[in-house]
Amino acid sequence: MSLPESNDAPTPQRRGPSKPVTGLAVERVLERSLSIMSLVFGAQAVPIAMAQSPSLRPSWALLMLVLVFGSFLVLVVAGFVGRFVPYVASITCVVFVVALATWPFAFPDLTQVQPSGPWLWYVCNMVLAAAVFAFSTWVATAYLFIIPGLFFYVRQTPAGGGVAPGQAALDASYAIVLGAAVLILVSLLRRAAQSVDIAQSAAVSRYSEAVRQHATELERVQVDSIVHDGVLTAFISAGKADTPRARSLAAAMAKTSMDRLGEAMAGHGAADLPVPLIDVHERIREAMAQLDTEAEISDARLVPAMLLPADIAEALGDATIQAVVNSCQHAGDGASRYIQVRAVGGVAEIVVADDGAGYDTSVKSERLGVRVSILERVNGIGGVAAITSAPGHGTVVTLRWASESEPADRAMAVRV
């Protein structure tokens, strides 16, 4: 049996709010708020504007009514649609400046004191809010003082009611206070959204870098394992080959190892189809036949029906074969070996045992076969490996992998 090669790194699932607070989302909320504000303030000013229209020059009254309230309606639509809001808001601001600046000349009799102030006062705050969307912060701040200052002048003219400077300053101050509140609120919300965007971008960058590092580490472990399990084993077999059959077997092992190494370097992904545990048993049995080693393996009929992901099955099979190779190399002559493949409660378990020389597990092993081909390989797939050994008492290598549905307390500590 030949399992597919894989060097794909598992991609962790990123968790987070389904609708994160970003600059775009906040801007959309602010634009719709401006639309509602334009609708409310515009509707409030319509009856007052219509009441003052008979006293105004007909041409001026008609033109300003169309321009001012028309720009409000377009701004309402643009805000809800979420397009061209800055452009429409800038036009609204310019139209309002023109209307307010020409108000003193809008009446036929320029010397007659009007009984009330301009109807433009009732939409002044809305226009100041539109300036926040139309211009930069500094330009909007300047506009915040230009409009009240112009209104302060108009309010003292006969067309504006001819009020005292104190009353005119009081009316202008209301516009400054409310306009400043809108400017500060919008600026704070935008700054907060920008901070969130920056933090989110940094988190995504760190996440991507972690995924790349994880993929690189998995590829390193896989290539190291292939080199040790296949290439070095093929060299050892070739060195010991003293018959035509042995030499042919060594050549086949070398070709297989080079093919696997080439596939790993090319980045071929693993198949998504699950692999039965019995196929892992069969692959181990075939490998034992190729290695020409005396090892007893459990009866295939006793292997329960259990499906493993392709990469899991491959890693368990490779680690098992390497454990047998290590036993052949270090257990000593005359040592017997036993391999058991089983599954208990959704946990796949493979045990490789021998009664050979053994070694002291309290001394950290630097063997590539143990560290790379067994421990790192099994840990890389989320499994656990335990090596129990003592001088003169043989070695037992236990490999386990539990499906995601299994409880965590089935995990087994790794002892080396």
C-alpha cells in the first residue's frame, strides 16, 4: 500500500466577530446618520422657508429653495446608498454658504427690518455636520467657525432681523457648540475605527506569519523523516546487500525514497479520502517483508474498522516502520519483535516491542530516528508517542492518535 504524500500545513480556524468594527462599517453608520439628520432638519425647515418665501425676491427664493432642499434630498439618498457622500456633502456646504452670504440681498427692500431670522438657521447644524464628511478635519474645523461668523453678521442686518450683537453672538454660539460636538464625535469614532483596523491588520499579519512558520516546520519534519526513513535506510540496505535479491530490494527502496522526496519538495497535497486502519496494518506488513526482518505482527482480522485521515495514516505507518528499523539496528542479534495494531474507543494505537538490549530513557536521545521520525512525526499530527525502555529489558514504542470526538484525557505523556 502507498499512502499519498503531504506537506500541507493545517490552517487554524480564525475566530472573531462576524461583523467586525472597521473604518468602513463605522463610516457607513455615520453616513446613514447624516442622511437621517438631513431628512429631519430639512423637513423641520420646510414650513418656515415657505412662510418666509412671499417676502423674498421670487427668483432668489425659488432658486435657493431648489438648491438647498434639493441638495438635502440628494444627500439623504447618497447616505443610505453609501456612495458619493463626500461629493454631495461638499456641494451642500457650498450651496449653504452662497445662500447665507446672499441673504441680506434677498429682500426687495434692503432697509426693512425683518421680524424673524433667516430660515437657514434651522438647517445650520445639519450643514456643519455635512462639512465633517465633505472636508478634512482641519477644513471642517475652519468651516465650523466660518458659518457661525457669517451668520453673526447676517443676523445683525435688516434682512436677518437686525438684532443686537449680543443676541447675534448667542445664536452663532449655538451653531458652534452643536457643530463642534458633531465634529468631535465623528473624529473620535473614525480614530477608534482606524485603531481597530490597524490592530486587526497586525493580527492578520501575525496569523499569516504563524501559519507560514507552521507549514515550514511541518515540511522540515517531513523531509527530515523521509531522508532518515527512506534514504539512509536504503543506504544501509545497499551496504548490507550481498545477494541479487537484496540488491534489487535496496534499489527499489532508493527509488521509492527519491520519489517521495521529490513529491514532498514539489508540495503535492494529501488526498482527502480517509484510509482504513487495516490498510495501515497492511502497509506495515509489506514494509516488514521488504526489510526482511523477523517481526511478528498482530492478526489483520483483529484490526477493527476505523477510518483515519490520509496524512494521519501515513504518519503512523512511517513512525511504526522507523521504530522497527531502530529495533533492528540497536536491539542486538537474536532479539524478537512484535507489532500490534488496534483501535479502542476511537483511539488508534500501534505498539512496537522488542526484548533486545534496550537503553536508558533518562538520557536524552539525539538519534534522528527517535526524535525526528517518531516523536516529531507523531506530535505533528496531534498524536502522542511513548517510549519505554531500560538497559537489558527491551524497548516498547507506543503510538496513539485519537479522533477529535475523543476526550482529551486519553492523551498520553511522551517519555523519551
